[in-house]
Amino acid sequence: MKQLRLLITICLLLLPVSSFAEDKGYDYPIPGSYEATILGTPTALMGELPSEIRMKQLVLDVLPEREKPPIFFYDQGLLCNFAYQKKKAPLIFLIAGAGSSGQSSKIVTMMKAFYKAGYHVITLPSPSNANFVISASQSRVPGDLTEDTEDLYRAMESAWDKVKGDIEVSDFNLCGYSLGGTQAAFVAKLDEERKSFNFRKVLMINPSVSLYNSITRIEGLLKNIPGGAKKEGVFFNKMLDKFANHYRYGNFIGINDDFIYSIYEEKLFSKEETGGLIALAYRINLAGMIFSSDVMTGGGYVVPKNRVLKATDSIFNYFLVSSHLSFFDYFNEYFYPYFQQKRPGLTKQALIASESLKSINDYLSASPKIGVMTNENDFILAPDELEYLKQLFGARAKVYPRGGHLGNLEYKDNLAHMVGFFNTAGGTP
Amino acid sequence: MTRCNVIRISLATCFLSLALLSGGCAITTSATLSEVPPMHTIEEFKDQRFAEVYDPWEGFNRSIYRFNYYFDSYVFLPVVQGYEEITPVFVQDRVSGFYNNLSEIRNLSNSLFQLKGKESLTTLGRFVTNSTIGIGGLFDPATRFGLDRHVQDFGKTLGYWGAGSGPYLVLPLFGPSSVRDTSGLAVDTGITYGIYTAAAPFSGTGHSFEISTGVTSLEAVDMRHRQSFRYFESGYPFEYYMVRFFYHQKRELESARNPDAPSE
């Protein structure tokens, strides 16, 4: 296994190096935006991370009166990881990206990096993860930055309440990636009023500027597949065949790194197909959010109203239906109507505008404690949005030349920068 | 003639019980508030189904999946945690190595069943190297010598010779499987047990039963220790289907025969 990783690493390092010259020694090896997003960072390039850490899982009862339907019998509360130091140390909250749990591999890598640097760490699932929708979302309708921020803040207070007797904390910090990055900025702003934590520093990693724009860009990737998004099943099956044939005709000893790397090396999937796969993965993810929200609200969106699903009922057709719905379907048919009812007179444009960092522009420009780290080729940002982040944050913006969306998050330089940002004094790093 | 009748009767029983089952469902649902059809249903999508696996016993499988979750929470994981706390990582890795090496017997017998000459030799080489230089498998010098591990089992052997996977099956403790792979597991266990009985390594101790029970229990603990999967931890409501799909796909690919491979 070690040899294999080494081999992969060497191969990656020998990739076309033409674009490297201008990068001043940044060696993250995957140039393509989509490829980087899918492949992420090979373990060998993550740097030294502790294999064993002092950690326990928190199960938070954030909303004690919450009743849970039988189909979610396993949901006992909000699942967070808590890594702790034996001495007084700063604490950092980490918010996962869209759909991800507090145990996803990216957030666990970040947790290890912070733990190694001497932090207490608490990871939180994304408000769009089903566990959060079921156990911590007041409205049970995820996707609104204002409400999700309230929910996140309550969850963080609940987590802190649970651990404060066991650890000594010098100060509080906050970091999130992808959607969690955008949310981190909103949580920081809310904290200025509530003052439960008085965050010392806050870092957004690969955030979206406008949620609606970013999702439009991701959904757009499905338009390029044959027949469009409505034929995602045909596309899925075709890609699976390609994948299977590649395995059958090669001499692989198992579905392992070696095999996955060869898919990349031999360019098994075209650019359109790779983009389509990213969008499909996002849709499958979104399906979990739509389904859990619908069950929790009893909204009759994909599950018949008044149907009580049992723990052993088949829900496969709901999976197929939910994964065929776009974010726009969710937004227009479910999300917007809910907020329209709540805030009469609310227009779609106003709702879309509120789901953006630009809506808290003044706060961000006046807050030296907030920083951003992203990539030139992160496809969830339009060119003008990247420019906006650079302008807004100036020296507090770190923009890597490549890495796609989160592909380089676990790369050693990125982890070092991430930890370094928090290790410098408050204000400008 | 009588045989035909028996088949007819059993078919009739099957249909009858199916009818009763579906009738039963209709009765229970009508007892509660009446259902309203949702805004989106499967009928509106003219697309291929995807990520689906033949799973006629899904209700049963989901209940075993749930059983495994509870077993993990209350028995398996606490034991594994205790094991991880009292033993250093170095010891844990040696234990894993020991069982890995024992399972080379299963790998070897199945490479042979699949008439894979080169692979059998590699596996035999691994077993001999690691049993001797590697001190009974505690260390793995064979990999460093370029002898790659080929994981084989009788389920794969059946697949290799063309047997379909059959319905998906979730086994207590073992987790995802299929009818084919479950038969394979039984055969592999039988072979291992046969060899073990013939070799009788602890027969001289007078505590043969206790020792072999200990060895088997530790194997189960080691197996769970190495598997990072936690039931329902993803929070994803369709986790059961994702696990089912990935298990099935991985097994299909890994047991299939390379159509271009030169026969050995």
C-alpha cells in the first residue's frame, strides 16, 4: 500500500509542469478543476497528521421537544466530533460543507491538523445534512443563511455547554468550508450581537459568494450531459458501464487507489462527463436534504402527506424522485413558498440577494478577523465573484492557483496556511 | 405428477401469502389519516432507474441493518473501543497482520479454485514468507518483496465461474452480502474449520476449546477495528441504498473474469 501511494505521488508530481513556473513553489499536483475536486489530495501529500487523537463523539439534544418519525429512528441528536487537549487551549468550531456530516473525511483531516497545532476542536454537520435538518433545524427547511445561522449558533452553544466543564479554553475561533465557509461569516456576524463566543479569528475556505449563483453553476454542469438533467439515470448507468469496463479490461487487483488513479491518467471521462459526475453527486446529496426536510415538515413534496414511513419501508422511489429534482425545483416549489408565507411581500429576488456574502458586505469589510482561502479555478465562483473576494479581503485573501472546489483543502500547504491563519495575532495575519 | 402438484400448491401458497401481505398493508394505512399524493412522484420521470440492486427481501434486510446498528452501539463498538484503549497501536497492527496472514489460506484456496496459477503462487509465496520471516504474519515483508495481496473468497470464485449474485442480503454482524456471497462465506468457513481441525494447533494444551474461542473472538474484534464504517453516521437518509450499491458493484467487478485475459 505504501509503495502504491508513493507511486501515485510520483506520477502526480511528474504531470505537465508548464503552469507551475509562475506558482512560486506551490506543488499541488492536479491542474484540472473538476479532476482536483473529485480526486482531492493523495494521503502522502497531506503532510504529517496524528493517527490517534484524543476525541469523543457528542450527541447533542439541541431541540429537546423535537419529535422524530420512525424512519429516522437512528437519529438520537446532532452528531459532532470533539477533540480536546489536556491543557488550556484555544477552541475552534468547524462547519462542514453542503450535505456533509461532522464526520466527513475532509473535516476530520482539518480536525487533525488543528488538534496537532494545539486546538480543542468541535466539528458541526452542515445545516443541509439530514442529521442537522432532523435534529437541529428549527424550521426543518434548510438553505436560508439567516435561519441556518441561528440554528448553527444554537448548536454551537449547545456543544459548548456540554464540554465546558471538561476543558479550559483560552479563546474561540471559527472555520468552515464550501457552504460552511459562507455560513461561518454569517455566524461571526451573529456572534457580534450575541457575544457567546467573541470569535478571535474566522476563516472561510472555498466559500460561495452567492449561494444561488454557485448552485446555478453546479446545476449547469448537468445541462451538458446527453438529454440534460432529466436523463441523469441514463447518464449514471452509462458512466457506470464505462467504469466497469475500464476495470474489467485492465489488470487491477481491486477497486483501490491504483485503479482510481488510472481512470484519471487515461482520461476515461471527458471534461463534460467529469463535470456531469460532480453535478450528479451533488444532486444525490441534495436528494437527502429534500427528502429529510419533506418528511420532517410533512409537506407532501415527495412523500405523500400523512404517510408515516416505518424503519423498514422501502424508500428507493423517493430517492429516485428527490435526486431528479433540481435546486431550482426545491427553491421555487418548496423553499420560496415557505419564506413567502413567513415574510409576506418577500420577492424571489430579495430572497436570492439575502443568500449572499454581499448582503453582509459592510460587516465583512470592517472585520479584520475574517479571512478567506480559495482557488483561482474553483468553479462555484464566477470570475467577478473571485475578484470581489480579493478586493474585499485584500491581504486576508489567500488564492491558490489550482485545486478546483476543495480539491487541495487537505494538501499540506493549505493545511499549514489554514492553521497559520489562526496562529497569527488577531486582525491582519 | 405428485411433484407437479406440490409445486402448484406451494406456488398457490406463495400467491396467497403475497395477497394477504398486500391486503394487510392496505388495511393498516387506511386506519390513519388519508394520504394525499405528493407534488412529485416517480411516474413523471421518464428516465432509467439507477443505483438499484435486486433486493426482494428489502424489509427483512433493513431490519437486519437496524439490528447491526444496535449491536454495534451496545456490544461490538464498546468492545472494540476497550481493545483499542488497552492495546498500543503497534500491537493492534500485529494482530491485524496475524489474521491477514491466516486469511491467505482462504485467498490461496480460491485462487486455486479459479485456476489462477500466477496469483496462487504469489499468495503461497506471501504465506510462506510472512509465516516465517514475518513471524507468523505479525509483519508483512512479502509486500515489500513485491508480492501483492490478492483478496479472494468463495463468493468471488462462484462469480468467476459465472454464478450471479442472487438477491442482496444483509447478514447479522457481517453486514452487506448476497445469496451467492453468503454461500461462499459458508464454504470458506467450512474449509478454514476443516484445516483447523486437521492441524489442531492447540490440541496439546488441554484448553483447545477456550483458546480457539479466544482466537475467533479476537478475529471479530480485529475485523471491526479495521472497518471504519459506522451505521447511519453519514446522516444520509438513503445510506442503505448507497451501501447496497457500492457493495454490489465492487463485488461484481472484483469477481468478474477479464474477458481479454489470457488463460493461465
